[in-house]
Amino acid sequence: MSANSTAADRAAQTLSRPFTLGGLTVPNRIAMAPMTRAFSPDGVPGADVAQYYARRAAGGVGLIITEGTYVGHPSAGDNDRVPRFHGEDALAGWKDVVDEVHRAGGRIMPQLWHVGATRAEGSGPVPDAPTVGPSGIGLDGGPAGRAMTQDDLDAVIAAFAEAAAAAERTGFDGIELHGAHGYLIDQFLWERTNRRTDGYGGDPVARARFAAEIVAACRKAVSAGFPVVLRTSQWKAFHYDARLAGTPQELEAILAPLAEAGVDAFHSSTRRYWVPEFEDSDLNLAGWTKKLTGKATISVGSVGLDKEFDPAMFEGGAARSGVAGIEKLLDRMERDEFDLIAIGRALIADPEWARKVLTGDTGALVPFATEQLQTLH
Ligand SMILES: Cc1cc2nc3c(=O)[nH]c(=O)nc-3n(C[C@H](O)[C@H](O)[C@H](O)COP(=O)(O)O)c2cc1C
């Protein structure tokens, strides 16, 4: 990179590089982060949802990861405006989403989701279903729902595998499994919520077993080149200081069985991509994950914003969208510390974010404001 190339040139060059993930080639390094929008009445994504994603595809996003969408298990969700990923009506809606995104030149993966013990009893698409999790323990350490039986585990694993197969059948370009932020898969990974004494709890490898079985089942349900991405995080919803792993060794113990089970890429969710994950190294979580597993990684967290993702975001107060700090991002991407960067709120604010950043038109970026979450633009 010549010393006098501008930040805009650098951004264009670095982020325009294609990336191959299994049988999928993503034309640039910009992904849309999965974001729950709850605009799908009765769990069916409609034309407005299809247009919302197609607008980002037309706006240059290389890979769209959809909002979390519930797998076909009665306890999977707690909001009937969150799209389902099962049932003919919902899958027909998703087919329109895929077709619109492809027509706009994009690529798209659904984020497959089971909320586990965070589910409010009596809520969601199947209000009578029990709330279930690894041990009947919520994120705060108190009681929440009931511990899953082996039959429950088998049913959830099968539901993820069915959703994976449905994703490929529907024309999606891959899947992302939601293993982050304190939802079901992450509840198994985390010591606080997983106190099981069968083979699914105990040391990090045992805590990773449920996730590994889901990955393996999904891998088996789709073609060899169809990418399986797994999102993981240290932080949990409203428990931002939570940690799965305090050292690289602990992280490796959790991730190695997952890589082995067939993950093509990890999506390492952090709230600020520039924060080093462990002492004595500048690498962030995606950087460490790539180094420890040898797999491709997606990073994320406050790109183009000057305010991190936190509850205050939902209570008003604007966060500006710009390209603040993008040089630090480019430094990391030029070193191939990680492979793709996911953009969340900045892409809610501005469907054209990718195109503008890739062409140096950054003066025209629309800033993020919390009110934008009220509508689906
Ligand atoms: C409105 C909203 C909804 C979100 N929903 C999800 C979700 O369904 N699944 C998920 O893994 N992360 C979800 N996230 C987290 C984002 O994917 C992303 O990691 C976070 O916003 C940080 O990226 P940003 O700073 O670029 O916004 C959500 C974030 C926002 C703002």
C-alpha cells in the first residue's frame, strides 16, 4: 500500500477483495450482521422484509446474515413477530427474500436460532411449550425453565438439521448457527448456565458437545460446499462482562471440537472489534479464533460508529455512523487477522453503507439513530 493512498482507496482495495467460503465466493469483505427486527407477523417474512434485505444487497453488501429465525422446535422462540424457519408459510416468505436478494446481486444466509432458557414462559409462537435450557438456569444464575432431557436434545439437534436442509432447498447460500449472546447453544458453552453432569456438561469439551452435535448434524444435512457458519461470543445479553474463556487455551478447548465437527467459519461477536481479547496480544476474538482453529472468521463490533452496542442504544440516544476508526479495521484486515467484517447498526441507518465505503463516498453516510429501529427501511 503506497504511503499516499488515501483512506478511501485503502478501504476500497482492502474490502473489495473476494473471499471463498466452501463453495461460496463472497465478492467483498462486508457482511450484514444478523439483527432481529420483529417485522414478520405470525413468523412469516413478507415483501417488506424481502425488500429490506434486497436493498442492502443492491447497496453492495457481500454477504447478508439474516436476523435470528426460529428453528422448528416448540420452545425455540418467544416473539411471534420474529420469523420462523419452519412451516410452509414462513419458508415461502423466505424463498421470496432469497430470490429478491439474489436478483439484487447479493448472497444470504439465515441465522438459525433457539433462545433456550431466556424464553419468557407462555410467550411466542407456541405459548404452551416449556422453556428449556441446559440446566434450568438463566443468564443471571437463577432458575429459568427446566433442564433438557436427552429427547429434548435430540429434537433440537434434529430441528437445526432440518432448518439447514430447508435453507439449502430454499436457495440460501449457507447457514449461520446462533451460538452467541447467551441463547441456547451458548447456554451449553457457558459454565454458569450449564451444570449438567451427563456428557454435555463439565469441562469445555463436554460443554461444546451439544454445539458440536448440532454442527455435525447440519453439516450432514447439506451439500459439501454449503457453508456452515457458527456465531460465538464471550458476552451475553445484558451480561456484557461474561466470558466463556479467560485464556487462549480455554478458548481453543471450546472451539477445536466445533471446528472438527464441520464449521467452515466462525463469526466471533464482539461489541468493539478493536478490543484485544487476551493479554499480551492485539488480536481480537475473531483474530484468536482464526489463529487457534485455522478457520475463516468474521469480526464485528461498532464499525463506523462512535457508540458501542449496549442497552442504552434501545433507550434513545444517537450513535453516529461514519467511518470513524476504519483505518484500524483496515490494518487488521490487511494482516488477515480475520476475513470478513460484519456491519450492524450502520447498515440499518444506511442500506448503501457498503457501496459508499467501497467507493469512497463516505461523506454521504447516513448516521445511525435508535428511532430507525422502529421501521423497516
Ligand atoms: C436491533 C439489533 C438486533 C440484533 N439482533 C441480533 C440477532 O438476531 N442475532 C445476533 O446474533 N445478533 C444480533 N444483534 C447483534 C448484531 O449482530 C451485532 O453483533 C451488534 O449490533 C454489533 O454490531 P454493530 O456495532 O455494527 O451494530 C442485534 C443488534 C441489533 C442492533
